[in-house]
Amino acid sequence: MLFSKAMGVFWQTLKDSWEELLQLAIMNMIWVFSWGGPIALSTVVGSSPALVIPLMLLSLVLFALATVGLFYATHIVARGRTIHLSDFFDGIKLHWWRSLIWGLANVAAVGIFVLNIITYPRMFGGFAGMLLGSMSIAALVFWVVMQLYFWPLLFSQEEPKLLRAWRNSAYLIFANPFYAFLMLTFALAMLLLAGALTIILIFAGMTLLGLLCNNAVITLLVHYDVIKDPRPPVAPTH
């Protein structure tokens, strides 16, 4: 059953993207150029750390802010409502400080996992090093999947709380690991396609991911009767 629901999420994501194409394309361009601009500028100013480091930090901050704005707007679409460009900025205004904490947490977590993956095999060697390195890779993948669920769950809470959203993300993964695996597969396919085709990255890459994540979480919450279906099937007319 969940396989059919996962495929339904995929097709609903493509349908939503088409129906809100113009607004989503504009938001995606803002998302790309907001954090991509400082990175591009850092390649122009040279290799001076005094210039490059502030630009990279600015890029990380803008990435977090633009991401929450985009996920907020795509959450509205996933609930069956029309969006406007102002929704993107409303998401930033409402959740800017949460997005910065989320960004810092991800930098720290990914940094720790990558460090463990590199150092454990060298530190312990043999089977123990390989085992610890493999566990670190698994933990990194699990953390990444949690981020796919994080913002949609936060927006679905009556009182948005970061730790609760992370905790519930883990719960949903454990409850439906195969569903989570399919969502990760779809997300990677979209990101790889966006990376291969620059035009998709600029106009649709992150909005597709945002729609996928929001539709995936809403589908699960409806499945477990946590929320009512925001887009109930229309009864056929006779």
C-alpha cells in the first residue's frame, strides 16, 4: 500500500509543479541566486581568506533562509492552495531564526559524521574501523533523510518546535523505512537531474524537492490519521 502511496506522492509532486510553475520557478531562481551569488563572488575576489570566508558564511546563511521560505511555500501548495511570491518571504519572516539553527545543526552534524567516516578506519583499523565507518555512513544517511521530513513536520505542528520536528522525523523513518527509502531515491534522482541540467536547477530543482517532501509527509500524516486529508478525493458526479 505504501508503495502505491509513494508513487502517488511522486506524480502529485510533478502535477503540483506544473500547476504552480511560474511562481515556483521564480522562487527557485531566488533560492539558487541567493546562496549561489556569494559563492560566485568568492571565485572572483581571489583566494584571500578575509574575503572568501565571510562570503561562504553569507552563502550558508542565505541558503538556510531561502530554503525555509521555499519549503514554506511548497507546503502551501501540498495542501492544495494557490501560492504567491509573498508566501516565500512570509516563510522566512516566520521561521528565520529556526532556519539558522537548522543550518548550524546540519553543518555540525554532517561535519561530525564525515570526520568519523574518515578517521574511524584509520584510528581503529581492521574490522572495528570498517564497522564504525559503516555505522557513521548509515547515521549520515539517516540524518539526511530526517531533513527531508523536518520542515514539513514543523509546519504541520500547532506549535512549531525544532526538537519535536527532528524527533518525529526519526519516528516516521522507523515506522516506514521502505517509504523513506523511496523518498530518498526520488529526491536523489531529482537532485542528480538538476545537477546534470542547469536549467532544471535554476527553475525547478529545489521546488521539486520541497513539493516531494511536503507531499510525502502529508501523505503519511493522513495515513496515520494525524491530520485530515487537505485534498480529499472528489466524489464522482452522476
